[in-house]
Amino acid sequence: MNIDKEIDTRGLNCPLPILKAKKALTDMQAGQLLKVVATDPGSVRDFQAFAKQTGNELVDQQSVEQDFVHVLRRR
């Protein structure tokens, strides 16, 4: 997977990971991939809802040790 931009939101709680992702996506081109690394367990459902609401595609979600990794494709 070719990630175009990555942001680290470890240690931040809802809604900060979503807000930082939203800001990052505005600077990206359609089709580009954004990787967000978070530690908030609530970010899993938050990013699912965010993708539905904004039309950005949630390409991948996984947990790696204490981190939750979300990959979004810019619409």
C-alpha cells in the first residue's frame, strides 16, 4: 500500500484524531491515502463513522500492539 501522508495522533482522545485527519485530508488530492496512527480504542468506530459521513473510503483498519492504524482514501 502506497501511503501518501501519515499522521501520528497517539495519546490524543476523541475527537482530536478525527479533527487532525480531516485537516490532513483537505491538503490531499483525490485518491491519495492517509494513514492515521491512534491509541484511542474509540477511534475504530469513530473512523468508521467519519468515512460514512464524509464519503472518504476507509481502506484498512488494524490494531498493532497498543496502536490503532486507520487508512483512508481521499474522495
